[in-house]
Amino acid sequence: MTVSSGCCGRHMSAEYPHLYTERPIFQAARELIRQTESSMNGHLEEPVRLIMTGGAAMALYSPTRSSEDVDAIFSHRIVLPEVLVPYVDEHGRRCTLTWDRNYAPVISLMHPDAEEDAIFVAQSPDRQFDILVLSPVDLAVSKLGRYADNDQRDIQELYTDRLITPQALETRAAAAMRYYVGNVGQVHHNTITALHHMGYQPTIQPPPSRYIPPEPTRLKRNDAQRLAEGGGSELPTHCLSRGQITGILISLSEDRSVAFLSPARDMIAVYRGDYKAMPELSAFKGKLVTLLEQGHKLIVRDRDKERGKKGHGL
């Protein structure tokens, strides 16, 4: 097991299995993303989260799996270009990789927390995308809906390689079904079959007929909590409960619970001891500030404004 090297506190998985990022198919995926970046106008303030699913995701967990396209969940609506990337695989075969522009995650079985629990893989070449992959158990769950031959093989390989357990799959699938609209009978049957193939006697029950799914409970832990718990950021971190910090405010995480400051030339991920969001910092972007926590209150000192007053006094 290796420690996740998430960036900027937005995706902090504590641990994850080995990912086959050295494989030609993943290098082709990076090139596909690079060409997508080059087709975009301007530069984004924050990277788009790109979560790989399907066969391309499986190729990161398997040294032999291949795919002709990349299924991906994006944190923002995006126009995907018609790009075809040629590459040569490990066996010398000429292959191509492109986007699956018809993929829609809403039609597959998916736990509502799957996107939050996705594993960080790398940043794109131009840092416009954070590349992630579904966790092994969420990838397996996503394959229970269609459950074609390749889906069955993928689930079994994840189990054989000890990336998932039947107990974890049963628990996650049962939870995911509670958010599934429609006839879950076939999905339930597929789950039972997959668990039987693992030599496991399932106890999972399908939701009752005419079941109305509850609203998904997302963001059970905010970015600051994941940063503190996982420790997976490749950036230095600073908790304000341990003292103040001064620097230029570069940006904030999506949920405003982590601030990114540049005290010098480096960048530090900063969060509060109580993990609360810091929306009031949005007005200070690009300014030199001092942040500290007094009790449960965030104190922000605008050093640029203070220096301006001193200069005016002179």
C-alpha cells in the first residue's frame, strides 16, 4: 500500500493500492487530457476534477486490462473534443484511445459518495485537471448495473487481486441501491451472482418496490478534514490552531475549508482546527494576509491594507 499524493487538499485518500500509471494506456490517457487542455480557452482558477471510470480505470488497477475509450466524471460541464490518440501497448500492438462522449454516470449503479472517495492519480500536464480514479470497490459497484462479460471479469480480477472483499462490495452495493431509481431486481441479481463467484454467501436484500431514494449525503468530511486525516497532500500543511501564518492568498478549495497561501515562493495548504469553511477569505484573494484562529473564530489581517495606511501616514 502507498500513501496518496493528493494535491491542494481536494482529494485526500489515506491509502490506496498500486496504480499502473507506467502503462502505455495511461500515458495515452494523459496525452488525451493534454490535447483536451490545449483546446480550452484561457486558464482555470482551479483544476477540474476528472474521475476515470470503466475500462480505462480498470487499466490502472490491472497490468493487462485495456480499453479503446475513457469514461470520466467531471466536476464541471465540459466540451470534449473529438481527439484520437495512437499508442503502442506492452505487446507491440497499435492502439488508439479517445473520449467516450456518450458516457453518463447517472445510468450506472453508483454510491453517492463515490466521487468524494475517488483516488488521486496525477495532475494533468498543464495542471488544468486533477486526474482521479474510482476506488476499487466503487469501480466494482459501477459494473453491477450492466454486468456484461468484461464487467464480470473486472469484478473478479479486483477480488482475486485483493483490491476488494465480498463484504465491502455487498455493503457498498446495498447502499448504492438505496439511491437507485427504477427496477433494481436485475441489479440485485447481478450483485448476488458476483458475490457467489467470490465464494461468498450474500445477505443483501433489494429495496422494496416503489421505493423513493433519499437525497444523497455528500461531503460527509470536508476538504480540511480529509487533509488532516489523510495527510495526502504533496504540499506543506499548516493548522491555524497551532499558530498564525502570513502569506499571499492564492486560492481556496472548492468548499472553502482549505486556503492556499504563498508565504514565500512555496505554497502551503492552511486549515482551521475545527475544519470549518472560510468563505470570508474569498475577498482577500491575491492579497497579503495573516491568518490566525482565536478560540473558534477566524481572524484575518489584511497586510496590504495595513502597509497602505502606513505609507499614507508617511
